[in-house]
Amino acid sequence: MTQLAEEDEEAYALQFSEAKKAGITGDKIEEMWTKIQESIRAESAQALLKPKKDEKQLGYFGVRTAPKTDKKFFKNKKFSKEQRIARVATRLAVRDYRIAARAAAKA
């Protein structure tokens, strides 16, 4: 930035007009970068100190692949053979009743 200012003032004015308005010079840029790098290092150090998620359940992209263990999943109880037969019989009875009701309505 300072080299361009010394060599060609017109090109410097075109390329760094916003920086010139803000009062930024070549020396200040170096100071700004050192402050930015220090803040990035501080943030990364804080991220290392945070507790990590359960790595067993996280996949390659950090997406949960296994179900959470804190939730409870309940399976429905299996019906006995007699209960299944009774259920089918009631459904067939309801179906026959509806067919008969439609036939009576048409007649």
C-alpha cells in the first residue's frame, strides 16, 4: 500500500479511496491484522475448552447418526392370534353393515 502511494498516487487514490477516507494507512493495516489474528486465536482456544458432544453419535459431518438415548421409544404390544382374528372379524362385520346400508339406501 505504501509502495503504491510512493510510485503512483493516482492508482493509489483509485484503489484505496475508501481506506483513505477511513484514515487507514499501510502501518495501521499491519496493526489491524495482528489484532484480528489474536482474537481468532483466543476464540479457537475457547472452542477447544468447550465440552465436546458425544462423539459416538456424531457422523462425519457432525450430524447425529444414532438416535438420542435420552428419549424413550415404546413399541406397541403385539396382539395374540385370538385378538387379531377378532379384530378382522369386527372389520368385516362393519364392512358388511356398510354394504347393506348402501344397498338399502339405493332401494
